[in-house]
Amino acid sequence: MKQYLPFLFIIALGCNQPAEKQTLSQFLSKGKWIDLSYDFSSETIYWPNNPVGFKLDTQFNGKTAGGYYYSSNAFFSPEHGGTHLDAPVHFAEGKWSADKIPLEQLLGEAVVIDVKTKTTNNADYQITVDDITAWEKENGTIHDGAIVLFRTGWGKFYPDAANYLGTAEKGEAATAKLHFPAIHPELAAWLIKNRKIKAVGVDTPSIDYGQSKDFKTHQLLYAENIPGFENVANLDSLPAKGAYVFALPMKIKAGSGGPLRIIAWVEKP
Amino acid sequence: MKQYLPFLFIIALGCNQPAEKQTLSQFLSKGKWIDLSYDFSSETIYWPNNPVGFKLDTQFNGKTAGGYYYSSNAFFSPEHGGTHLDAPVHFAEGKWSADKIPLEQLLGEAVVIDVKTKTTNNADYQITVDDITAWEKENGTIHDGAIVLFRTGWGKFYPDAANYLGTAEKGEAATAKLHFPAIHPELAAWLIKNRKIKAVGVDTPSIDYGQSKDFKTHQLLYAENIPGFENVANLDSLPAKGAYVFALPMKIKAGSGGPLRIIAWVEKP
């Protein structure tokens, strides 16, 4: 057996040393962070029936009697505007409010379904099961625990209400003039039945398309405690799969939703 | 050499196989999530000079004409209350506002300095360089990029204003009656000079102690673009080191701070 000795040495040297235990910090350093959130300002997009959107009031800004600089504000906002969470209770009585959604439901690997080619000439496009099938053909079955983000391309219009919402008018009557793409209720039903997803997100103002009258996609998903993220920004920066999403909403007790800071970690190539 | 053969076999078999590339999702599954945020409600703690704190107004709650359930609210809040961010511009003109803080500054490994024994009989305790020295003696030097969280034990009083703030009174005059521990300005200066930290956090209402008149700790840290997290919850659940903090504030354009959803990942033992 003496002649095999060199080979054994090679095997012994070539194998990995039991690696020093990696920290999360070290793991994360292999990727970069992408902010998927719009800021809140007087330009923030709200549903037309909100007469007032985001409002920031200065409490103090300048030199104090003590001689040091100080600035502080108070703000007002409807829960549903800008980059925000829809808690399931928004459309499903008794389901999770913003403060009750388990953190695990808001953190997960993203699947990004691109339907830009379908929306180019059709602001009323509703994303279908076929769009999922096409994605899965290329990327494999949507895994359990996925956060499914739909990229319609609408982000390029934000915050231009006329193009992003379909109308810059305000008031209840303006809701009939909303035109933007989102998720077809049949797709919502299909996802519930066939995949185990944590949440959905869209780069448009709502997970139901602008012309929806019954918000069926909301009703279906929220009845299953699957939250929605609306007006998600910068989806163009995400790969079709492999990004990891951290969606942390303001923790409003009994809230039906609220401001959402959503970011993604993407591994560097 | 024949007699060494068995040892070589052992070495060859005992070494790790080149591991399949791990995903972030797989890495995170080795730990658990801890929510370090209080919810926002009428009980949320604000500085006494805020006549109104958090206010949630129902826009709609019940069955719609369409026959489906719907709930939606609007809310009002001063930026500085509950679990919240102090953006550097809160006390340092021209420094980062809430929307301008780079994500990297808000994400990092936590160092948790426990000073409970010092605060038990002293609501006016200011955390000193000695407290850091004691921590470092046991845990090693605070690493670059640390998010330094100070655990005074005050969390047990939240949201009981009389005990947590030192007074349940409202109005400008009540600010003289504030008693709670926080960070001594000398420690703030020492950290700036001797350590490279990303942010600080406290389980009390402010990073300066209740009796502060000039908010020197705020002034010093924010001048260096080191943000502060106030009213941080559940610090008892964190180890002295090794937790990883994700502190995602509401993205208020030009905000001096705002609601913060802060969570930590802690590896399972």
C-alpha cells in the first residue's frame, strides 16, 4: 500500500479545514442592500379619496435658547399611501393587524415576476397564472415561504399621479378613473391553493388593478393572512430570484396597514 | 510508514466536504427574530411637551356597500415618540435626515452594555466610560461598525409614564421632572474618539438622561452622523454580543427622526 501514500496526503491536504464559524455580519458582507421604499413627503401617492396625504409640520427648527441647533416635526398620514403595508385586517375581519403579523411573515426570499411586456400598452393588465407559469419554466417552482413581488414597470411613473394612478384628480369620483396593472383574483386564488407564499408586493398603488370594484385579490389573500406590500420601489434592481426581503412596517396597534420600510439584500456577483 | 496509514484515512474522512453554497435564508434559519419595537397606540410614550401623542382615526371599519369587509385608518404622530429614530439632523444642522441615513448605518452587529445594577437606586444615572471598560474586559474591544445598545432595565416601566419618564404630567414645565438614565456626554465623546460605531440605542426615552438641560450626548453623536434609537424594547432578550440589528425607520423626507421598526437576529444556542 506504500504507493498510495502520496494520494492520501493529497486528499488530506486538499479538503477544507473546518471553517471558522461565520457570523451573519460576514455573510451579509458578500451582498449589497437595496432600498425598495419611497420616501414620505407632500408628493407621496395616496388613493384619490384621501383629501390630505402625508403632512409634515415643523415643531421647531433653529437655534434654541440654550444656543444649540434643534429640529423636530410631527406628521399626519393615512395608513395606505406611499410604500406601505396592507395588513390582512384591511379586507379580512379578525385577521392580522399591522402589529400582529409575525416577523417571519415579513422576512423571506423574494421571487420577482416581470410582466413589463404585458403592461406596455395596457394599463389595465391583470397578472395571470400564465405569468407565473412562464417564470417557473425559467426559474423553477416558487419555493415555500417566498415573498412574491410583481414588476409591472409602473415604478417609472412614481410619483406622477396622472401616469401612476391614471388620474391626478382627487375625491371619491376620481377612483373610477384609476388605471394601473396588478394581480388578477384568479392568480391570487391559484397562489393560495398551489403555493405557500408569505406575502405579495407590487410596484403599483394596489394589489388589485385600478379598475377593480370589489378588490377581490385583497379579499382572497388577506383572508389567508397573506399581507400585501404596495408602491414598492426599485424593483428593477432585483434579480428574478435569490434576493432576500426585509419588510418592516410601522408597528401600529390594531392598524390596517401603515408605512413600510422594505429593503432587499442581493448577493454580489 | 505503513503504520501511519490508518491515521491518514481518519484525516481524509474526517474533513468537511466542500459545502453546498448556503443561501441567506438558510443562514438565518439557524437563528431567531426578536422584535425590539413597542407598538404605537394612545399609550405610546412621548416627551411631555407633546400635547397630543399618537392618534389613530378610523376612516372606515365595517361592511361596504359592495358587501365585503374593509378597515382603514389615518394617524398622527410627533416624530419623536415610542420606539423611534433620532436622525442626526435632530440636533446637528446639515447632518443626515431620516431619509438620508445610508442603510448600512442602520444594520449591524449589536453590543449590549448592561448597567442595571447602576440604575436600580439611581434614576439619574449616566452611563460612563467605566461601564464600557467593564464590558470590554469581559467581551473584548467593541468592534468597528457596532450598534451599541445600552440596557438600563428601564424597559420594565414602559409605558407607565410616572416610572418610565419620571412624571406623568404633560406640558413644558413637566420636562424639569424627567428622571431616567442614559448616556453621559463624556462617554459619547469617548466613543467618537476611540471606537467606530454605527449607532447607539437606549431602553429609555432619550440618549441624554432625564435631567439633561443641553442634550450634549445628542449634540456630540449627531454632529458625527451617528444616529440614536430611543425607547428600544426587549433588550433583555439580547446577548452581550453577537446579535445582529436591523433598524428600519419610516423614510420621512427631511425628517428629524420617526417611527422605527427595529428587530434583532440571534443565533440559536
